[in-house]
Amino acid sequence: MYNNWMRRQRLLGYVFIGPSMLGVLVFFLIPAVYSFGLMFTNYKFMSPNVDFVGMDNIVRMLHDDLFYLSLRNTVIFLLAVPVSIALGFVVAVILNQKIYLKKLLRGLYFMPYITSGVAVAFVWMLLFQPKQGPINGFLRSVGIEHPPGWLSTTTSSMYAIDIIWVWFLLGYNMIIYLAALQEVSSELLEAAKIDGARPTQILRKIIWPLVSPTTFLLLITGLIMTIKTFGIIQATTQGGPGNSTTILSLYVYQNAFRYYEMGYAATISWALFAIILLITLLQWLGQKRWVHY
């Protein structure tokens, strides 16, 4: 009797997870296996000729200057993640205090994260407009005669994208940190104050270590999300000027849907997967040094 009940419960569990597993199989596992096979072909979209080329796509990628430029731009883009995490933590600590309009400010900070990426891109394109934009207008008003060109120059465009991405991620990081701060024991903080600890010491020695698991979570998810994002860049600069904002995910998109070189795009996508895997493994190995559970 008990065995029949357990069998029915197990079957019910399979029924509940079945749709999700079917979605993973159809939209993730099968396309991943298919793209791995494409990596060794010269397949082009709408072309009837598909030939096995062995390691040619990998050799081509290793000698592709634009691939290395995209890799460099991706590294610069990833710098936005720790910056947004640090700022999100500071804002969360401030908004966790008893301040005026606290709930309204929390909502305003979180608003960019739930806003359409295309809308965000167009707003920042107006703000970063070199000649008539409000940012450069303000810089000129305080005496800076030659403000940056932001999205219009090869030297500053990638850093302008970083500013947009920091602003976009800030609200999400703040909300997650606010949830983590609710779990910090008020008795522990009061004991530290009684012992004479300064606010900066409490923040650095008590609060920061206690929310380190949250920081680890935000770091992993933020880096993975950032390294595969290309929508905001596509909407603002389309990888320009002069490929100065082309990152690996955008380079995959360009090869697949602009040049229709599916085999080469699959090769770059698997290189991107290897980079994500390596970053995640390094974080898992390094977490023992600074994450306190």
C-alpha cells in the first residue's frame, strides 16, 4: 500500500516538472547539441551546401582580430558588474535607514530594471548626445571645454555603455541587498555599538561579511547576465563606432543574422560558453576565501 502511494507521488512529481523539462530539452539542450555540430561545418543560412570543415572555424576564430577586440570589449563591459554591486550595496544601506520617502526612493531606483531595454537605450542616447545633450551641456557649464564624445567616439563609447549598464543593474542589486540586510541581527549591531565600534567598522566588519553570500550570488548572476547581453548595445551603437562596442554576444549575433555564417557564429558562441564556465568555476573556487555562510 505504502509503495503504491510512493509510486503515485513520484509520478505526480514527474507530471509537474515535465513541462519545464520539455522546455529545457526543446529550447536549450537540443539547440546546444545542434550548435556544437554546426561548429565543424561551413553552414550558411539558406545555403543548400553544408560541408564538414573540421577545426577550420576554430582556427579562424583564433586568428580573428575582431574576435580579440570583442573579447577586450567584453572584459571592459564586465567591469560594470562589481561597480553596480558596490553602488547597490551603498544605496541599500542608506535606504535601510529611517529616511524620508524611503519606499518611494526604493521604487525609483528599481524602476530602470523593469523598463524596456530599448527605451533605456534611447533615453541615454539623448543624454549622451555630444553637442546638445544635457550631460555635456552641464560639463561645459562647469568649465570643461571639450567634454567626452561618449557614444560617438571609439575612446569613450565602451565606458559610456558601462555607465548605462551600471545604472540599469543598480536597482536590482539594491533590492536584493535590502532583502539580505533584513536578516542582519539588530542585537549584533547594538552590541557592536555598545562596544564602541564606529559606523564604518560596523559596515566593514559586520554587515559586509554577513551579506557576502548575497554578494556572491549577485556577482555570478550579474557576470553571466552581462556577458550574454547585447540588446542595449545593439539599440545604442550597433557595435560601433568602428567596432569599439562590439562584445562577444553581439559578435555572435552579427555573424549569425547579418552575415548568416552559422558555423562560425556557433564557434564563437561555444567560446563564449567556455568563458562563462571558467568565470563561474573561478568564483566557486574563490568564494571560500571571502564568502561567510
